[in-house]
Amino acid sequence: MSKGVIKKVAGPLVIAEGMRDANMSDVVRVSSQRLIGEIIEIHGDQASIQVYEETSGLGPGEPVESTGVPMSVELGPGLIGSIYDGIQRPLDDIMKVTGGNLLNRGVEVPSLKRERKWDFQPSASAGEMVSGGDILGTVQETEVVNHKIMVPPGMKGTLTAIYPGEHTVEDTVAVITDEKGKEHPVSLMQRWPVRRGRPYQKKLSPEMPLVTGQRVIDTLFPIAKGGVAAVPGPFGSGKTVVQHQLAKWADADIVVYIGCGERGNEMTDVLNEFPELKDPKTGKSLMARTVLIANTSDMPVAAREASIYTGITIAEYFRDMGYSVALMADSTSRWAEALREMSGRLEEMPGEEGYPAYLGSRLAQFYERAGRVISLGKDGREGALSVIGAVSPAGGDTSEPVTQATLRIVKVFWSLDSDLAYKRHFPAINWLSSYSLYVDTLEKWFNAQVEENWTGMRAQIMRLLQEEAELNEIVQLVGMDALSAPDRLKLEAARSIREDFLHQNAFHETDTYTSLNKQYRMMELILDYYKKAGEALAAGVAIERLVALPVRENIGRFKYVDEAEVEEAFRKTETLLDDQLRDELGRKEDF
């Protein structure tokens, strides 16, 4: 254990001398207040330490002590439903210690509750050969999550003892004897360094979508299970609301939500809403499958840098159990700002806009930890970790370094548009500038699992929206009356796609989530209207009458139909459409 003294303090950066025996990434305790820090640079016997707490009042000559272990998180029962700060300290326990909302310095609280007992049910038996990733047993953590206790990676040997029953996270529940006859006790909890990705057997290609229930995402710009997406957008365009929606409704077993340098009231919304919301799949509270990491803008800057890694390590742990995990990082721009601040303090050569030269590689390291994998262990469990990162470019300028570095890595770009947000169009995802590179790989899944012409309908909707943008330019120059009747019908169909399909009310109990079958039926109604109205137009029915058909109200209100009544409502609306068009054709013949 290396001990040194403070030489220099520059905000969250502390330089200590006498640290020759310390290693990179070691956790250190700074001063007599025992502030948590991490070594990020070593020169001779001088170590540069990134302190994860407020450093005001520190001065040269104060002691620094290395713990000799890298920055790690505790992984075990008790994670679900917890709210942590950026370095995995539970906020509720800190409050008990400090007696208030303020984060006092130097508070040491364990990440997992030590006194709580968990009922351990073994699934392996003594005498079995086990290795890293094998399941020893389970703990029913919440009503929804069955927590699998795994052999830590890198451990291998014969299981010589296993103890069922009530245990705390530190109790020994199994003993593994290696080839040399050395005994290794295994507890319910394991530690893992945050900056190192957890190992797996094999990475799989992303072939199935992460269904979110958000129509613009699932239909036009889908994300695959194990995929990565970026949500850039200016202030007030709805990044956090999109992140909340995905956290609530995405087809994932576990959700890890990281509030990284965002406003405190946004995290408050999460804390107030999630316990009350019912999960559509289980009917239980959403908090029963959620881990929250809150490192808001008023908390120490350096801890933002750690919060992203803390979150993704917890997510990888649940992925290794064979669960599908969705991670929301809101926002990676604030994380990049913490990097920039530290880089400036270290007096490194700045890159573009003052960000460090290694911004792109750090972002890539983070996003590359996502994916669909075969976990370690003899049963070959399949787990997926999908990462959705929000980016907050200053002034909505997506050409800035953080957005550009993110877009080089991710495969889905949901471009939020402030003009759409001001028009109250939610989600404000611009359908002309967004893209998804998973569309081709997911085509087979959608056509097989939902309907065989899903991809064809999606292409038709995209085409109508692009043609609308071109026609709108003409309308602005010469007015609507200059357009031909087919072009006017095209504009009406595109307006119906925008207002009835793409616009979704996050606060309406039915509209907030739409199943894939209902999304398909909505597309089918809009495109059927366009096709059949086009045929009636060719037969001589006036465009004004086709635009004013009463059935269009039914098509517009279809999104508020309950899931159980979708098929019946679809048949009724189709019949109404056919009847009203027949009447219009009959009326034309009467004249």
C-alpha cells in the first residue's frame, strides 16, 4: 500500500508525491477526510489523482493513501431498485449517515446492504467441476428479477461445498477448490473493475429488434437488441423524455438509467414516476427491474466520468446472467465535458473545441461494450446489452466533436429537431435526417414475426414523407392550388402519417406504448386510404371530397384504440372507408 503527500491541488485534480509503488487506475484515499480518488497519470514518484468529491479546503502536505485496487463496483443481490451516485454509493444510505440531502465529503457506505439476508437456492451440487460464469444458484431479488449467482470469471475448480438458506452478501455460499488444492470461498457478491469489460464466450450478430413501443423508432429507425443508438438534439427537444420512454417500455428484462450531469429535476421525475408505473409485461412496478445512477449537475464533476463506467459494468453483469439489458446514458456530452475539464487541468494538448485528443477512443471503448453475446458458463446463456446515449450539442449543432465521434461508432441516429418540438410533435425525431443501419439486418425478423410486407410498407411511408418535403418547397413558392390533384392527395396521406402515426402522446395511457401488430395496422389503414382514394380520384371523384371523408377521423383516432380491440376496430374502419368511397363514386355518377 503506497502512501504519499499532496503536492498540488487544482480543482478535482490532486498531484501527490511519494507514490512510486502505486499503479495506474488505483483507488486512493485523499487527506484525513478520506476522499475517494483514482490515479490517472504517473510521472516518477508523482501521481495525478482524479478526486470524485469536492476538493475545497485541501492543501499541500496532507496524506494520500493508495488502496492498491482499481476502481471497482460491487455486483450481487440488492442492485435492483437502488439509486447510486457516480461511484456506486447508495444515496439513501448517505442520507441516513449525513441526515440530509447534501452529499457530505468522505462518507464511506457499502454499495450493497450488508445486513440484509437473501434466500440462496443452489442449482449446482458439491463435487461438480465449475468455471467462470457457471451458475451456482439463484436469489429471488424482486418479484420480477431472479438473480443468478455465478462463479466469478477466471475461477475454476471443483465445487467442494455449497450452503443453501439465508445469507448476507458477504457470507460464503460455496467453496471452490482449484487444481493446486487451494480453496476459494465464493459469496453472493463479486467485485469487478469498472474500466474493464466483463468477458464472454462469443459475440453474436444483432438480428432481432429491441421493441420500444415508440412508432417512429420501431417502424422507421429500429434499434437491434445489443445495438447502440445516439439521440442528439438541442435543449428542450425532448432527449430526456425519449430516454424515459425507452426506459419504461423497451423490451428489456433490466434497465440501467444513468443521469450523467443532467438537471436534478429530471432524475426526480424518474424517481417519482418509475415506482408508480406498471411494467406492461409483468404488471409489477418498473422499479422492480431498474437500477438508477444519479450523478446530477450539482454533484462533483469528476464523478460524472466514472458514472458511465459504473453503469455499464452493472449492465454487463446482468447481461452475463442471460438477461436482455437496456442502458440509457443521459447525457454523454456532460461526461465528455468532465473529460475536457480533467484534460485541461492535466495540461494536455487540447483537440477540437478543447476536448482531449482521446475523446473518440474513450467513447468507442464505452459503446463497444454493448452487444448480443453468449455468456461464460457451460449452459451457453444468451444475453444482450443495448446502449442508448443522449448527446446535448451546444446550440443543436451536430457537427461538434462529441456528436461526430458518437456517430462514427453508433448505428442508429435519432435526430431530434427543435422545430418539431416547438410544434408539440413528440417524439421530435426528424424522419428526414435520422437513420438506422440495422434496417437491412432486421428486415427478415419483421417480415417473419409481424407481417411479410412490413418492410415494403415502411419503404412506402418513407417515400411519401420524402416526397412531401419536396412538394412543400413547391407549395411555399406557388401555393397549394398550383398542385395537381394526385400531389394534393399525396400531401394529405403524408400529413396523416405525421399526425396520426408518427406523433405519439407519451402521457396518454393507450398511446404511450404501441405493439408491433397495432403499428402495422395503423400503417395499413393510412396506406389503404392513400391507395383507394387514388383509385377514386382516377375515376373522377373531386379531391376536396376525398380529403373531407368522415372516415379520416377514425383513422386519426385509431392510435387511441386499446390493444385488445385493434383487429375489430381495423375491420370496422376498413369497411367504413370502402362504404364512403363507394358512396362518393355513386354520387359522381348521379351528377
